[in-house]
Amino acid sequence: MRLFLSLHKVLFASAVLLTAAELPAQEIPVLFPQPLSPRIANYNIDVRLDVAQRRLTGQQILVWRNATSRPATELQFHLYLNAFRNSESTFMRESGGLSRGNRIGKDGWGYSEVKRLVLAYGRELGEEPASWLARPPTQTPPGARDLTAQLEFIQPDDGNEHDKTVFRVPLPRPLPPGESVVVQMAFDARLPSPPFARTGAKKEYFFVAQWFPKIGVYTEAGWNCHQFHANSEFFADYGVYNVRMTVPVENIVGATGIEVDVRDNGDGTATHFYHAEDVHDFAWTTSPEFRVFTTRVHDVDVRVLLQPDHVAQAERHLTATRLAVEYFQNWFGDYPFPNLTVVDPRRGAEGSGGMEYPTLITAGTSYGLPEGVRTLEMVIIHEFGHNFWYHLLASNEFEEAWLDEGVNTYTDIQILSDIYGPEADILDFLGVKATYRQLMRGNYLFYADLDQIITRAWEFYDGNSYGVNSYAKPGLVLTTLQNYLGKDVMRKAMRTYVERWRFKHPTSDDFFAVVEEVAGQDLDWFFDQAFRSNAVLDYSVSSVTTREIKPARGYDFSLTVTSDDSAGTNGQEVAARPDTTDRADTTRSEAKPGKRYRSVVTVRRLGAFKFPVEVEFGFADGETVRKSWDGQGYWARFEFERPARLVYATVDPDRKIVMDVNFSNNSRTVKTQWLGLNKLSVRWLFWMQFLLEQPDFANVLMAIASLLN
């Protein structure tokens, strides 16, 4: 990447006067002389935007290679915009027409249609198939077969005949391993309005995502090309993209990759040519209203496209982006691309906010956002994180959404904590305070046991379960694992994971294997419970007693007795982690001479999740003792004979086990015994405790609403 930065300037200067269609192959910039990825799916696209109709008219050439060891007998493609074609698509049925609080307008439906599809086999072209990435997409490869009439919509996930988000086309003959085809298409698309489920248009503002016919991923098991579901995102192969976008001449464009050329067509339009390498998607945005702000971080050119009424927040956008790039590069490895664009959606286009694409992310702010409400910073850091956990790794978000969203949530927790301090307040306004970890816990507590984390996106109990098990729960699970292994070990594991699996489609098992290797221990016991079951973790101190030891009386005893101070007599030793909450009744600060006390504490495992825990015992003379329990049994009992009374006992005193569903039962004092709480009351207790601590209840509700939207 470093070498490219200077080379890019030279190539850009030599190309800027040419129209995109005239660019010969040698003038297209070479970002990475040594490809970073297998470059399986490569696109050459011309598209024209009709602003008034929200319509895209496009031509594309796809150069696709069979990278498996098995022949391919057909090709399968996504037409994502057909999710918004009618009310009976699988997406609309599952979502009820509501996505992240947004609905399509009355006349805001979108669609995607393939008008023509022709195909040529690479070995029959007499030249390298990749040469077609530098030619006008309207040029038909010699010997191409017209397969348009053989296109067939399929519904591999649910059989919904009204869903047209996936189609197949049979090949005239099987494509052997290692060989390529060149597919030329003409397509027509219409964007939903207002922006809905990550893409769409609102008046002069366009965010164009999942807009072109996109080939699925061919694996050793066959095609992985799922329908577009309400709770699923994407999965695609890496490649090279040459994309020419024709828009009104006054419009500013932001897109995946680098801008190579802009040409005024003399008819009120301009064509913007963007080039990207080793990416698995391409998205773009355009508006005449954008205000452009730039900076440079770690050899990365940052460009922020702000709405005019958000100009006052420019520095916050730039600072948050700088922090995101710095932290991810310093902690997890190099961001290999030369640039990053941050897009601020217009008012009424929130459906396109908070989304990620290679080198292009959308933020999303509120008007008049106070400095103490850091949702702007949180969203930018989160979305940039996807350029690591999703774009550098390209895991399958249809089938293992947590590998992107959950890992990203975990890194958000760590980075936000490091930036803003251990408490990492995302909300700190008018007395309202909440950390990012608290917000994640709040979601997690309500849906902790509905599903296991490793579940296909459309097979979760409901959208809430998808959200919790893809974002909050794995974020807390990995934070708990970090507290168990140590921060240095976990960070090394994450960095190793990125280095080893860049551009390779890793799975959950690949992630687990890296963590075990770096940690030097078998962690199947943890991963099986945390990711392959819905087991809930909940440890509690169920009872604490302390009483003075009186001289033994009766036929077999004298009136005097001596006993030694043997902590843990007749008790199991438990495993846990520290936590210093609720240390009530410390008034007995001194032990009474000559007296001894027997104290008994019972700790219970209330959930099915077995995890080593630590228990802290506090005595009236100011001393504390910590014991460990492996957590395998249902309960463990600790007994002490000491010259001071027991005051309290706390399980997980340092609150390291952040996936524990109930912190309120972690501690007991001798003086105040808590009654047992059922699961529902525990969850309400969390929220009521949180809300009642705030001086302005309405402000809390507004803050939570802004985060959810």
C-alpha cells in the first residue's frame, strides 16, 4: 500500500483527462501489483442515473472464475433490489415492511431486472478474460451465447414463489475448475424511496447499494446464494471493479475505491470513473448538496461527505474517523486500502445510515447532537470496524452473522473504553449516562436464551433474537473471554486472526482455532456453550451466615475448646472473578478479643453455562479472602472459622463475567438477605435501576431511541 500511494498520484494525473470508456488497460491504476485476494468475481460496469425516476440503467461485464475443485453447471446471481419489488417478497413478508424503523413510501417500491445476458467461455476468447474489464461493457465477447431466455428465479431458502432476489442460469457446458467465463448483462433497476434497508433515494440524495446483478459464492458444497431476508446481510467473493457512474453534472459522487476520472459529457451529466481492487462489493452515493471535508490518517485519505445542515459537526466526524483508523490499524493490523469515504445521509434518509461497504461507510447523526451524546462517534467507529471484520475477511453474514457484527461489537467495547476511559460513556448528557457495554447488556438480558449465536440469519426466533445474537451477545461473550484469557492474549489472537484469514472467507471454527492456538489451551468447553447452545450464565450468592462459636457442651465435651483458624473448612473451593459491589454492613470493623466466628457461604450456578468463578469474602476486621470454584456443580459451600464476623460475599467481584445475566444476585451481606428473583423481574430490575438513577427519565428514553434508530 505504501508504494502505491505515490504511484497512484502519477497514474491519476495521466488519466484524469480521459473519459472512462476511452481508458486503455494500461491507464487503469494498479493499486496492488501483487493481488491481495483470489479475485474470483470481477466487474466492469457502466450505469446511468435518472434522478426523477430513481432509475438505474446499466451494462456490465462479469469475469468469473471457478475457484473450486468441482465443475460448475450453472451460475447463480443475487438481485437484491427485488426485495422491495412487492409486498410478498421474502424480505417484506419477514419484516412486515419495517426495517430499522423505516418504511418504503407509498410509491417507493424498487426492483431489479436483467434485460439481456450473454456468456462466453474464457478459453474460447483467444485472450485473457480479464482484458474485458478494460473494455466498454456494451461490447459483446466473440462467440457469446445468449442465455436470457433461460434465466430462472429460484427460492433456495423458503420456496416463496413471489421472491425474485435470486436467479440461476444453466451453463451450455460445465465450467471446469480454474477456468473463467465472461458474462455480459444489460440491467434496469429502480431504487426504493425513501432509503430502505441500506439503499435508496430521497429527493436529491441517492445511496446506491446492492444495485447490480451480483454473482453468488461457489463453494466445494455448491452455490451459496441465499435470498435477501429481513435479518440477513451479504456474502460475496473478492475481485476488481471498474465502475462508471453518469449523474447530473453538479452532483458530487462518493464510492468504493478511488476516483480515476470525471468527465463532463456536455449534456448536463458527468461520468465518474471509480476503480477498486480486492473488494467484494461496490456501493456509491451522489448528491449536489454534499459538503466535502478531508483529512489524512496513517497514509489513508479520508473524505467526509456531510449534509449542509451538519457542517458544524464536521470536526466530530473527522476526529471519530481518525480514531477509528488509528485504533484498528494499531491493534489489529494494516488497513490496506488508500482511502475511506464517510457519508452523512440527508434528513429523511436514515434508512441508508449506519452501513458499511468496502472503503465507504455511512454514518448517521442527529440535528443539534450535543457533545455528550457520542452516538455519532460510536457509529463511525463501528462502521469502520466492518472494513476489518467483514471486508478484509468476508465471512458469510447469511449463515454466521456474529463473525462480523459480534466481533465488531466486541472491538467497539474495547476501543470506546480505551478512548473515553474505563466507563466509556456513550451517553453523558443532562445527567443521563450509559456506557456502550451497558447498552449491549440491556439488549442481551431480554433475549439471552432465545437462540444460539451460530444460527442462519433468517432462522432466529425473531428480529430481536437476531440482533442480540449477532451483535450484543457475542460482544459480551468475547469480552468475558478476554477477561478470562487476559487482554494481551486476546488482542494477539484477534490480530493473528486478521493476518491469517484476510481475503479468505473464515468460519466460526477458523476463529475458534486461532484463539485456542494463541491462548495455548483447549477452549471447546467455552465455545460450545457460548456459540453452539443457548445456555445462560448466572452465578449467585444464595446464602451467607455468620455466628459466634460458643464452647461445646454436653456429655462428650468440656466447657473449654480450642480451634484453629482454618478458612474453607469442609467447603469446596470455587472458581471465579472479582467484583466489589454491595459491601454492606462494614460497621463491625474490629474483631472481639477471644471470640471466634463460623461463617458459611453458599454460591449457586443458576444457569446452564458452566464457567470458573471467583468469590470474595469480606470480614469485619477489614480482611478479604478470595476463593475459586470451577463452576461445574450446581452449588458450592465455603466455611470459615475466624476471629471476625463475615460481612459480605460477592461472586465475580471484579465483574469480569459481563455475560452474567443478573448482577443483582452476585453479592449478599449478612445483615441484608435478598429474596430470589425470577428471570423476568431481573430484567426489569436492570432497566428500572438504570432509569431510576437518571434525573431526567424522558431524556433517557430519547437517548435510547436515537441509538436504536
